[in-house]
Amino acid sequence: MTSPDAPTPATPRVGIVMGSDSDWPVMRAAAEALEEFGVAHEADVVSAHRMPQEMIDYGREAAGRGLSVIIAGAGGAAHLPGMLAAVTPLPVIGVPVPLKYLDGMDSLLSIVQMPAGVPVATVAVGGARNAGLLAVRVLAATDPALQERMSAFQETLREAAHAKGEVVRR
Ligand code: RP5
């Protein structure tokens, strides 16, 4: 039973979905990036091939439930990001999940080659962390506090790159 003093969980702003629980070891990096920035999110398995009706329902209801961005990861014949983009007006970020064969090229090409009119912002094969960071940037466009946190994060990248240069010059 939930304690009456327990804080109400924040409404998720980002939905992370994947075709299978086997995608989670890759996709969790998106959740971790969102957690670093304090962005409320949810994570679900919504397979385009095995549960098409649930996938369509998820996409159709996402905006109405308060989501602003969907991150969708899948491997192989990876239709999930494109199909979601077809049924939601929200921005969809696709993560090609590498499987045992083809080094994720199959996933990448399935996700990136969308026909004009139905965009999916595709990150690198296995690039779930960048998907999370891109979702933060999308939200930050209308959230000045989040934008400040993103700028501070970028500063840490700059400093780390300088530190590496110092090691090389030594
Ligand atoms: C895809 O099939 C999923 O996104 C996953 O990457 C792949 C394999 O799924 P499992 O057989 O591991 O459930 O639809």
C-alpha cells in the first residue's frame, strides 16, 4: 500500500519503448541519461510485430498522456520507431539495437530510411545514451532550467576533452 505521505510520481515526459525485453541492456542507457537530468520517464515493451494493436494504442495515446518525446529501440527488422512515428505527432527518436547478425546494420537501415513525411530522428547503432540526451535537448527548447543543465553538461565534456589533450601534450 502506498503511504499517504509518499510523493506523487511525476507524469512521464519521455516514453522509452522497445520491441523486446532483450533490448533493455542497450536501452537502459537512455533511461540513465534522463535520470541524470531529472527528466521523468517511463519504459515499456511494445513490440510492433508481436503486439501491433498495443503499439498503435501506445502511439495514439502518448501525447494525451502528457508525453513529449518517444524513444523507440528495436533490432533486426526494426519497424517500431517508424510505426510509432506514423501514429503520433510527437517527435520519435529511434535507437537501432544491434543483434547477433549484421552488426546492427539491419536495425539501422530499418529505422533511418523513413519515407518523406514520417521522420524518425535516428541515433547511432546502440546509441541509446544519445537518444536520452537528444530527448533532453528537445524538452530543453521550452524549459530554460533544463537548458541550463544541458549547457553545464556540455561544459563537463569540454573540460574532459581539454584534460585528455593535456595528457597527450605532457
Ligand atoms: C525485435 O526483435 C526486438 O526489438 C529485438 O531487438 C529482437 C529480438 O527479440 P527477442 O527475440 O529477443 O524477444 O523485434
